[in-house]
Amino acid sequence: MSRKALCPRIYGQPKAHKAGLPLRPVVPNMTAPTYTLSKFVGQILQSSLQSTYNIRDSYSFCDYINGITLPADYVLVSLDVVSLFTCIPFELVRRDVTFNWSDIQKHTNINLEIMLEIIEFIMKSCYFTFEGKFYSQIFGTAMGNPLSSPLADLVMENLMHAVVKKLDFQPPVLKKYVDDLIVALPLNKLKHVQDSFNSYSQHIQFTYELEENRRLPYLDMVLVRTEAQQIRTEWYRKPISSGRFLDFFSCHTTSQKVNTAMNFIQRVDKLSTNLNTREKMKIVDRELEINHYPKPLRRRLINCQLCNRSSNGNQQQQQQTQQAEPSHQQTNICYRSIPNIPTLSQTIAKTLKQDYPEVRLAFRNTNTVGSSFFSNMKDKVPTENHTNVIYAIPCNECESSYIGMTTTQLKTRMSSHRSDIKRLDELLQAGHTTDDYKIAELRQKTALLEHSIAKQHSFDTKKVRILDQHNRGTALPILEMCHITNNNHTVNKRTDTEGLSIIYAGLLHTLKTKNYKHRKPNTVTPGETEQE
């Protein structure tokens, strides 16, 4: 595992809703040497956390908040932690893990002392690279580390329990979503509440937003406090939002577009308890029009989801219950995704559904915004540091090349090739002939060495090129065989492609005749996770 580890590359996500456009630092730890350990410990902590304040999602919070009537003179306030992840000290983590150990130890055989050592090791092992320089995070946790979120939840949970005990009143509403808190309090207690939260730790400080005109945005809703002190909700999107989600003319299947629109309609409907049906219809029609959904389709979906909801609500609920019963019997359902190729992908799905009803296919779009416009958000990974690649090493004396694959860093594989070439040169200089058993053993190692021995040619590993790359190591052997098959000037043995199914023949022939490269060198296919 350590041989595949790569230094994470930090990047920033702009907080467009905040003044000054600050950046949220993100350190993706998927390739870090501590990633697996962080994920393991994070799952233990997450399983042991039983929160009384956490909000699971917008729907559950909407159900909770709409049944509340506030006391007279109470208002709504949202509290936000300033950079929570990067402001969590290990001393606070140590205290909270120790305090909650009776719950944590139910989910692990690790003792407390070792658990604290592991957490401290992970927190102090956060490092990253930026513009060719290496940095170490000396305080807090990194956003992008799988341990950071459970630690933040644990710290916030203990913080809220401690602060509630300090307050001289009992808040009728106190919930949190990660680092965003919502609290109902008397207006004259606002400073007391903020001071109580800020006094818990000098590193964890809160800012607040007070309701305006009885309205307060929270999550993707606006909380509305009525004259009778009852709380109602409305669907909400931030003013900076463009309102775009899945455009009707995008390269997705029609079913995906329709399902997206239906889910949006249901979201507006369920989260808008303070609006009547006509007002909801106006919101939905406006948002769908922004995304270029045709007017007849908009009307049909709105009528289906909103207008007929109340009359058919009970019937739909019965149908959903009936449909849910047999679903428990289908325990061997297999989910897979394939690229969305118009007509072809749908035909494949229909064929599989008939012969393999347990297989469920989802279509993914390979023409993404990330690959087209935001492909250089991180520092570029040097060619020699890429993993899970198909590579080609050119021959110095002829137009042939050797095609190989590696799941480790490319420079590690090139070092192995150079060692073999050096060993061959040493044997030849020592007077060994090509018939000698030591050279014969080298000949059997790779087709590169066999070509070097038979033709007395040399290869320059410094000129290596990346032909292909995939985030799944199990796909590499197939990609390697495809590239060997479509290369007329390779030194690889044709026996290396015996494992390639004949079903690829037509596609490979088409690619070959059109001189089409499956992927540009040193790039990653859109939609795949880059193995840094």
C-alpha cells in the first residue's frame, strides 16, 4: 500500500456566498498513506456517535421544525463555526474521545491509549503539496480526510451538551448540520448564547445570523416565523445560485432528466409548507424553464406531481407499500454504470433486463463540466508519479515500442526496467553470450528484454509515455491487451493478447482504422477518479 501512496495535492473551493470570496482548503487523502487507517478509525467513531442534535437531511428537519410553536418573544438565529475542521485541536479531541470512550469501545477491540495514539498520528501526518513544494498541516484536521468529519461531529456534540448546561434557559429549538446550528432564543439572550458558545474553546468561534422580517435561511429552506409564533418552511436557494441543475439539452437520457425534474418538484412541495399549490407551481415552472424544459413537459410533470398529489396521495402510498414488499426478496441485485451512448446504451440495458433482471444499469455522462472547463483545479501530477497506467517505452533503434502496465507509480516500474537493462549490460560486458542461461532467464522476464537481446537494440525509459489510465486496477489488463492489439509496431508477444475477448475485435478495428486514440497521453477519462 505504501508503494502506491502519493502526496495529496491541496486545492481551494471558493465560498461564493461569503464576502471576499474566501477559499475552503481541501486536501483529498485518497492516495495518502494514512487514508485506509483514517477511514477505519472514522467508521468506529461514527458508529459510536449517538447525537441528539444532528440533522439527518432537509426532509427530516422539515418534519421536525414544522411541528414547533415558539414561546412569545423568541426568535430564530443560525450559528456558524469559523473554519471548524482546521480549528479542532488534538487536546480537545483527546478529551472528547476519552469522555465518550464507554460508547466507542463497544465498536472496537482497540484500547483507549492506542486509539488516542492512532488519532494523534493521523492528525499529525497530514501533509500536501502545492506548486511543487511540500507542506505539513500543524494544527486541526484536514477537509478531505475521512477521519475529520467524525471528529468534528464528536467535538460539536460535546460542545453543545456543555453549552446547554451553561445557558440560563432551555432552547426549544437547537439542532446542527455539521457546523451550522439553528437555535430559538429570546432576543435579549443572543449575546449570552454567542458568548457561551465562544467560551467553550478559544479555537472554535461562532458567528451568527439573526432572522430578518421573521425569515431565516437555513440549509435549503427559509424558516418562517408566523404571527402566532409557529414555524413554517419554504424551499430556498441562495441568491448567488444560477438555478441550473440538469439542462434538458444535456447529454443525458430522457429518463434521467424527467426523474431530476420530478425529484425537484417533490423537494419544493415537501419543503414548502408555507406556500399554497399555485405558489409552488410558479416556483417549479420558473426553475424548470431556466433549465430549458419544454412547456408541455413542465405542465404535465407539475400536474402529475402537485395538482393530483392530494387526490391520489392515499392511493400512491398504498402502491408504494405494495411495491416495497417484494423488493426485500431481491437481495442479489447488482448495480453497474456504463457511459451514455445514445441508442446503444438503452439497447444494452433493455437486453440485460430481459436476460439478467438482477442487473441494474445507470448511465453516466462522459462530457462533464469538470473535464471541459475545470480540469486544472489541482497541481499537475508529474508523469512519473502516475499510478494504474498503461505505458509505452520506445526503442532507440527502430519504430517499435514496448507496452506495459503498472499499478504502482510509473517511476517505480521504470526503475525496475532500468535495473533489468543494467543487469543485461553487465552480463554482456562480462563476456556472456546470448545463449548463456543467465541471459536466457532475463529474456523470459519481459518482451522488452527479449527484443534488446535478439535485436541488440536499446530502450530509453526516460521517453516513456502514458497511453491509458484507469482508477480500477482490474481494468488494466484488458486495456493493455487492447493497446497491444491495435499497435502494429510493438515488441510485445502476440500471446500477451490471448486473454482478450473476441467481442472487442470490431470496436478495436474501428478505432484502429480511424486512427483514434482511446485516450490522450497523460490524461484521465472524464468521469473517472484520477489515481494520483
